Amino acid sequence: MKVVLSVLVAALGVIAFLVIGVAAQDAAPTQLQQTAQAMFAPLPAVVDNPDNPVTEEKVELGKMLYYDPRLSLSGFVSCNSCHNLATYGVDNLPTSIGHRWALGPRNSPTVLNAALHASQFWDGRAADLEEQAQGPILNPIEMAIPNEGFAVERIASMPGYVDLFEQAFPDAAEPVTYVSIADAIAAFERTLTTPDRFDDFLHGDLDALSSEELEGLQVFINYGCAGCHGGAALGGSVLARFGMVEAYWEATREFVTIDSPTMPMDVGRFAVTQNPADLYVFKTPSLRNITRTYPYFHDGSVWSLEDATQIMARVQLGREIPPDDMAAMMAFYQTLEGEIPAHALQLPVLPAQSDTTPRPSNR
């Protein structure tokens, strides 16, 4: 009887141990989920702007303008040229090719989820997408339209566009203006959010991430990465010095190839403000879809995400990430690869030009 009782007590002890163990395992993901929910946020379906409300008519018009190369002087370069939606909103080049094959000075960041950013461009010089969209069209080495009036004249000369602008901006005395062109493009871009498995986790699904991915999330938090890469976009809200511990160009020197023996030292936001405190200050990029938006950094100097992560640890934290932690973090990054909205990937049929449309130029 004593033996049976002892076996029963032992069995109950084992069962209790297993139950406690399972409860402890369940508690860890739950606690991590709560921590993540406090530091990050799920992506919204649309990022609206009260000053430029997103409407169906405006989005459809904006998509046409986004894909239309006639917004460039040559009739060859469109917004999608540098921010290709089929390749996650980037062109996967160190720096983009623009008018007359000119190379831009900085890497083209992804347009996906960019509406969530606190400012636009690497140096934060535009407040929002509406302001940002006005820049590349007139940039002489990007789309090279000579002035705002030329852009308006070209678009307004196409009856199909005029009708679409009247529908998208029904209360405007002059529907086709340079500002309304940019506002329509921005409205389309405000629909380009890419929900992913990390969003499922933030919404409460504990099974959305594997154990290795959960470990990677914990590593990401432990290293303090969320300090700059937090919020819904996991970035885009902070302007920070690139190289707190060590100059960034020293850390990326080994990635300069033999056919590119020199690399310009980009002063970052200082070029905008002339404030010495803004030397080498850049907007922190979003980590959404980071596995697909290579090459990395403002100069596109690094192609490997693992190398880019190690460089960030080196120049921002003065640390080196050991292999196990790095592998876990790479697994977590995979959860941030989202789904591009189907409507954005459907090429629009563009309005026909008229006899009065200013022709593309080979200048």
C-alpha cells in the first residue's frame, strides 16, 4: 500500500512538474507578446491624412500618376522606376538611375509603409508624403521636369487625366495643380501597408511566430534595437546619428568594391540644417520587409542583412553580435516580410496624350 501510495505521489509530482513547466513555457511567449505590444504596433490598412483624405478616386488617380513615366522630362522615368512595387518598393540598387542615366547620391528607400514615418527622405527634409512627392519630379537628376508649370501643362493636356482629377478633387476650382498631382500620389502611397506575421503576433496570435523567431524578437529587444526601430513601422520615426561609437564609413569601408574605390562621406541632415549637431544624422529606416529591401544604408553600400546588422551593433552600440543571437535575429526579420496590396500590383491603363501634350525630351 505504501509502495502504491509512493508511486501515486511520485506520479502526481511528475504531472504537477509537467503542468508547471508547460505553464511556464506558455507564460514566456505571453510576456514577450505583451512587451512587444507596448513597443510596437500592428500596421493599419490605410494611413490617412486629414489634410489630404484618402478616397477611392484619389487613390486610383494617384496609382496612375505613380506608374506614369510622363511625369519625367524624358517620358522614361516614373515613381515606380526607383520604388518598384514588384520588388517591395525599392530598385535593389545602391543608388538609383535617373534622368540621362545619372546616379543619385543616396539609396532609394522603400515606399511601402512610408506613410507611417515621421518625416521623409534620408535627411528628414520633407514633413510627409505629400511634400515628398513634389521633390523627385523636379529634381534634375531624377525625373528632371523643368518646373511645376510644365508638369501641370503635360498632365492637364490629357482629357482622361482632367476627368480623373475632377472626380478626385471635386471641390477644387483648379483640379489639376502641382500640389494635387503630389497629393494624389501620396494618397495612393498611404494605402501601401504590408501586414505580416508579426502583425498577427501583435494582434494576439501566440502561434504566429516560431520558437526561433520569438527568440530573435527577444534578442532584438534585449540589444535595444527597438529604441530606434519601434512603433508600427519598426523605424522611420527617429533621426539619429549614424555612428555613435565609430564613424559609419570606417565600418563600411570593407564593403567598398574594387570598381568603386572611393565613397563620398555623406553629412546627412547637416546638409539641410547646417547645424553641426546634425552631422551624419539620418532617418532610421523601417525594418518592415527588411529582408527584401537590400542593399542597405543611405549609400546602399552593404548587401547582406547580417552584415548590416553587425555594422549597426558596432557603430551604434560598440558591440558584436554572437552567431547564435545573429541567427535568431535573422529569423525574426523573416516575420516582417509582408503582403503587398493586390491593387498596387495591378498595372493601370494610362490616359492617352493629346496633340497638345508636351512631348518627351531627350535632353
